Amino acid sequence: MVPDKHSVYPEYLPERVRARLAVSRFQQIADYLGDTACLVDLRQALLAAKAQDKDRLYIHTDSHWTNLGAYRGYRRIMETLGEEWRESTVCMDGGDVVTGGAVARDLAKFNGLDSSEGDVYFPAIFGPNFSFRRTQTILPEGYTADKFPLGVFSTFNEKRKKSVVVFRDSFTSSMEPFLSSSFRHATYYWTIPSDDLFYKVVELERPDVVIEERAERYFKDAPEAGLDKILAKYDALKCDPLHSLGCERAWLMNSLVRGKFVIAGEKKPSCIVYGNVQIAEIFDDLPLEGAVESVTQANGRITIVGWTRSSGQDRPIDCILAVKADTAVYVTPAGNAGTDAAVSQGLQPGQSGFVMSIPATFVPDGEGPIDVYAIMGRSARLIKSIGGNDHDRPVAATSGKP
């Protein structure tokens, strides 16, 4: 729980307002729950930081905390996770703090003031020690991007080992550089999750930590204990083949895009692993055919158009995966778009054509080709290396691994 500004700086309110402050809704919840590790109340951490940071924890003409205030909250969250997380915790204590980036702030706008104010932040967050990058987010079965108008995104940091899912509001924006620097994979959903969304995201991501960050002012309704109903619902659906297939495919795509390519023997990838689990094995003789017909780059995106199909037509291609420097960067369902490339081969576009529109920021820096793989079940085959010398022609079907 991120406290409202007046909970940290009540002394700046007029006396007549302070006299009328009642016990907050959050305080009622905290009193009811008592001492529990599941609830992290950041008020005490911020109140303690006032002795050192004075009035720099929140922006004066805004309701949000500064980057400095967010850091104090982040440190309290990481401390709550325990001693094993100390090595992953970013330490900025004693680091340079500056004020800059003046823009119009929300409280000033609400009051019709023509003013702007900068943030109080650590310049180091833009430096090499904060080396995470944005990556693709795979949404759970039954959810589409338009369900999250405020945004969903993920980050990757190869220096870390564990993962986190964060359900968030606007206060996480200033805390995100610290969290993304502490976890290998971090996925952020800007929403208050329903029990259904919470269950599906955790099942899909299987993270080490789940954080629901909520500002004090958003404690509007008393929470209801409904997760047991959702668990019972999905336990029953596990017997439904269509539901199981959809969930398995979403998990496969999510694992692939976060997987690591393992080189074995002849400087050649032999399998894709996610953590300690092998997601797919790579074969040169997988019975499928396909090609990349065009590659364009414009407006900060790389667009790859092509087609693929299994030669026997008895098993569909599940998805198409783009890889650079042994790091998966993007995955899309096969047949995600009707393309001229599929039609030119006499194929059904809805089953065989694919278009990948990859944000350029997802692709790691450095030289080397982008490899495009077709994934069929737990098997994979390279279709083409874009920018490389090999596989410049379409892949023809061969007999071999089923």
C-alpha cells in the first residue's frame, strides 16, 4: 500500500482539515488483518525517511511520490521478501539525487494553476547498471490488449534469476526501474485484478513473487474472499480439452519468448529451455515447410511476413518464434494473419500465413541474424536466418521427427 501524500505530510494540511480526518479505509483494513506478511504498509518507511529526505518524497504540486520516494518504498518491499533477496536489491543509498524534468502536475491542473515542477530522481537509473529491456507480454487465455487500456508490459534483465508479476496503478511508474532491475522477468498489469485475472496470470507466468501495488486512495471497496470459487471453477475446467489446449498454448508461447537457446555440440542450438524446463527441441528434419517472404523496418518496428505448414497436415504449427543472439524476442500464433505469402503457395491464410510486427526495442543490440523458427508441439525447426548467409531459401518438408 502506497500512502496518500497527506498521510506522510499531514502537517502541510490546514488545521481545520486535519481536525476532520477520520480513520482511513486502508487503516481499517490494516487493523482488521493485523500483523501479516502479505500486507506491506509503506507508511512507516516513508515517515521514517522524512528525517533524511525532508519534503522530497512527494512532488509538491502532484499527488504522486517522487522517484526518491518510490525508491524508499521499493526498499521496504524488498526487505519484506527476506534475506535471500538482498543480493537482487538495488542500493542507491548515498547516490546523487537531482531535480529535473519539469512538467505540469496533477494537483496544479486540478486547481487551474499554470505551473510545472520537476521530479526528484537518481540520474543513475538511466545508466548501465539499469540494463533491463522491454520484452513481449503474452496475455492469458480469454484476455486481449483492449481489456487493459492503461497498459501491460514486461521487462527482461539477464543479470537476475527470478520473476515477478505486478498488478499496479500509477505509483508503480516511478518504482519500475528498481523492480525491473531486481528481477529477470517482470510483468506489469495496470489494473486492479479480478480473481479470474489474478488466477490466470499467475498460472501463466508462474512467478516467484506477486505484488499488487495500490495507492491508499484506491481502497474504495471492502475486499471479498472469492478466489476459492475461481479455483473450483478452473479445477473443473481442467477436464475440458479446448480449455486445456488454450491454456497450454498460452503457457508454451510465454515460455518460448522467455526461453534461452542452449548450444550443444556443433555451435548450433539444440533446444529451448525456460529455467530448468526444456520447452522445445530443435530438429533439422521436422516435417514442415515454410518461408519468410518479406522483412521491413519502419516506425520503430521490424515486420516479418511469411508462411508455414506441417507437411502431413495432421498437426498444425502452433506458433512462430523470432530469435537473436540465442535470446527469444517475439512469438506469434501461426495463422495470425491472412497474407499474400500464404495465398501464393495455395495455402489457407488463416492457418498458414503469419505476420510478426516486432518493436525494435525488443531486439538485443549487436550484430547477428534474426532467426525465425516454426514451433510444432514441443519441437522446432529453423525457417530462415534474416541477415545471415544460411537458409535463404524456403524450407522444404522432409521426413523425420513427428
